[in-house]
Amino acid sequence: MKNKNLISEAIANGYNFNIGNYISRGMDIFKKNPGGYIGYTLLFIVISMTISFIPILGTLIGIAINPALMVGIPIAAHKQEKSSDMEFGNFFKGFDHFAQLLVANILVTIIYLIISLPLIFMLGFTFFASMATGDPSAIMESTGELASFGIWILLFILLFTYVSISMRWTNYLIVFHQYDAVSAIKTSWALTNKKWIFHLGFALLAGLMLFAGVIALFVGIIFVIPIIFAADYAGYADVTGLNRNDDVIDEIGIETDLV
């Protein structure tokens, strides 16, 4: 497939990553259907908050459905850009890839758990038990102990950041290019590491935008979140050649060559 060949070329030869241009494209995409993006963002927040209140089962539900929900805006943006299709149902097309997204999320969760194990062993069960009690004095005492592990915590944060940035396009590769979960993780790793520092820059800028949204009495979040996801989609589409004229994508994740 031509599209996958373009991904291989990007990995082999590198690519340009213009953060400012992607943010601008994200805003343009948002402006074409603000009601749809805001509505879906509000729904996503409500769903996430609701399942978070369900003990244990809520965590499992989140692991299962969050990946499909999080690709909703990129999928809707793609449909909008390719065919001017703004159907609200497009936001839920991620569930068409539920199985591979779930497998990928489980694998990513396992990777994060493995990375976290050394820190968990160093801090010990008592630390996490104290944090879970909700007792302010216990929490303050446990937090004070963190100072002695300062360098290790810093190393953990750096490693966690590196891994999370490296795997950040996993779901897009599954949805837009039909990669299986394992191949998607590997390809995302190879693709993002060609311009890792630029991807980090995008993530930091997105974080600042979200912070600004929180400061704006949380109202700004419903605008910032869809713009960030649309901008991320714009970057992915540019790097992978997703919307090149010589490729025809009839449905999300189904690609045919022009004849």
C-alpha cells in the first residue's frame, strides 16, 4: 500500500514536523464544525468522569473504551477533511477497531507497569497505602519521604515521558492504516523517534494550552481539547501522507490505490 510505503520512507529518511502549522490546521478543522467537536468533548468528559467513580470496574471499563473514544476527534477530522462528512456518528468510529485498540492499550499499560515496578519497590507498599488512606498527615509524611528518592523519581519521569511520546501514535496507526497492536506500537516508536524532541515540543505546548483552558474556569477545555486532537491528527496526516492525492481511503483504515 502506498500509504504504508510513505510511513516506511518517513522512518528511513526523516520528515519535517511543523508544530505551528499543525496547531493552525487544528483550529481550522475545529472552526468547520465547532458544535460537533464541543458536543463530543463534553460527552467524552461526562463518560470519563462517570466511569471513574465506579470502583475497580471503572478502571477496567476505562482501559477498554478510552482508546476508541480518544480517536473519535481525529477520525471525525479525517472524515471532514476527506469528504466534508460531519456526521456526529463519525466520532464513534473508533469502536470499529475496538479489538486492536484494546489489545494495544493493554500492552501499553503493561509496558508502563513494568517501567513503574522499580519505583514501586523502592517506595514500598507503605507509601502507596498511606497515599490511599486520604489522611492528610499520612500523605504529608509519605510525601516527605520522596525527597530521598529524588534522583530516581526524576529518572522515572524522564523514562516515562520518553516511552509515552514514543508510543503516542499507536492508535492512529491502528485506525488509519490497519496495523495490528504490536506492529502499531513498534511503528509509532520508530516514527516518533525520528523527530522525538519535536513531538515532545508538541506535547508540552498541548499541556500549556490545557492549563490555559483550566485557568479559564474550565470552560476553555471544551475548546482546547478538540483543537489539540485535531492538530495532532493534522501532524499525523502530514507525516504519514494520509491525505496525499495519490491515495484513496474509502473508509477509515481501508486503503486502495488509484487505478
